[in-house]
Amino acid sequence: MSKKSAGSFIGGLFLGSAVGTIVGLMIAPRPGRDTRKLLKKSADALPELAEDLSASVQMQADRLSESALRNWEGTLSRLREAIAAGIEASEREGMELKKPRSEVSVESGPSISDQKL
């Protein structure tokens, strides 16, 4: 199980436990007084449960934040490389356009006027 899904699993486990406890107490065949006592105990445990759930969610958010930051840095690095390559290609193209015409025709092959008909 990955770290990401482990945090979700733990959070779901706590939430499911709380909901299951409440539903179980509501439909349990106990006298009202006993059920109220049990509900009070469960309600007293809710702040601790909420704190655990909050800590789990915070850890998962921190992991996601770190992952997003790593992905952003990689994307930014690739973008910088692409921009540098584009600038370099643009400069090369500019140099080729600035060459005198005689150099261009020699590099690109004989012109039509140089060919024998």
C-alpha cells in the first residue's frame, strides 16, 4: 500500500469507526439510560478522534505538497531547457539570415543561374 493510500485508509478507518459506533448504539437493544451513558462516553472520545483524523489529513497534505513541489521543480527545469534551446535555435537562424548571399548559395548548392541548361 502506498503512503498516500495508507493515510486515506487510516482516516477512513477512524471515520468509519465513529459512524459505526454511533449507528450501533442507536439501534442496540439497550435501555435508554445505558445507551445515553455509552453515547456520552463516545462523545467524550470524539475530540481525540477528530485530533487523530486531523493529524492524518495534515500528514497527507504535507506529502501532497512535497510531491507537487518536486513535480513543479522538474517541470520548471524542463521549461528552462526548452527556452534555452529555443533561444539557441533562434540565434542560429538569425546568423544564417545575416550571411552574405554568396555564402548562402554555396552552402545550399548551386543556384539556377549556375546550372547548365
